[in-house]
Amino acid sequence: MRVLLAIILNVAWLPMLSAADIYDNPQNLKVLPEGTSAGELRNTMRNFALSTGLRCFSCHVGEEGQPLETYDFASDEKELKGKARVMMQMVGRINTSLSAEIGDPHVEVNCVTCHRGVSKPKMLGTVLAEAAEEGGAQALKDKYAALREQYHGTHSYDFSEFTMTEIARQRLGAGHPDQAYAVLDIVLAENPDSFQGHFFYGELALRQGNKALAREHYARALEINPQAAGFVQPRLDQAKE
């Protein structure tokens, strides 16, 4: 058993050891300092991938699924490689300024600070708004479902009821009450006892003139959080008029 385990461990390390060769003697370094070691370069590239969700072929000339030894890492053909360099320089400037202004060397940003594991560092509200602008409320729901399926449990997007309720406010403010309803339907489907979800549903329904619907959700909000009676009860009374 010990011999078998040793063989398995040795085989498991083979791809990592062979892959290390591609990081030796890096060429065409324009932001990373000359003399960057293979280990430093490997860790930097790994950090890029984990931070942005991108793969090697996104920035480098090569084909997904092919051995990394076949890639032309020195080539500047890919436009995204140039953008990555610009963003690396931006991060460096930010951290230099932060250290000087704040005086705390432990406060710094890196790729994951903004990207959070996705290639385009957009917040959830922005992504859903873009989907809604193209395809309406149903497109918003479909986009949310796809994002939640892929990213729930990660740090990429905040699917909390607080954030979603705020997105509903934003869609209403943009003149799309149907999209606000769609977002609140998602909130209450996932969090049936959400005080925020029910209260804002009541606010939206009252604004739209649907007093019966407003009463239903105000009453539920009050049931969930009786301590909020000071501002919920007057709204409920208004909906009863």
C-alpha cells in the first residue's frame, strides 16, 4: 500500500514538474522585472488565472487543451496581453499611492480585488441591468439564474437579499417597474422571510397603485419584523385607504 501511494504521488507531481520548464528564462518581460524566477512567474500567472477566470490562451498565443510547451508566450499578438500589462501597472501605481497616503503597507489591491474571479469586473447589478436592457425582465431572470448556477458560493457576485433589493430599487429608478418586480420575485423565492424583500415589494406595489398587493407584502413584512411597526404600519394603513 505504501509503495502504491508513493507511485501515485510521484505520478501526480509529474505534470507540475514538467510544466515548470515553460516558466524558465521568460522572454519579452515589459512589466515584470528582469530576472523574475520561474517560481515567481508561475505564481504570478496562477494568480492571474484565479483572479480573472481567464486561461493561458486568453493572453498568450496557443490553443486550449494543447500542451503549454506549444505556446508562444513571448508573442504580443493577443490584445488582452497588452491590456493585462496596463492593469498591472495600474495596480502598482495604486499600491504605491496607498502606501504613501495611508501609511499601512498591508493595505493593497491586486487583480482579484476587482475581478473576483471573472474576466470583466462588473458588479451584479450592472450585469443584470445590461441583460435587462437587451431582453427585458425575463432576460434579467435568465441571466441571474445562469450567474447563480455558476458562481454561487464564490466571491464573484453578491447574491444576498440586501444587494438584490438594492438592484430592484435601481431598476425602478431606471423606469422599469416590471424588472424591479422580477428582481423581488427572485429575492422572495430564495428568501421567503425576507423583511426587506416584502417591504420593498409593498413600496413598489403601492407606487404602482396596486394597494391589495401592497397590503399583502406590508403585512408580511410587519409579521416578520414587528419592531419595524413605526414605519411599516403607516404604509400599511395608507394601502388600506
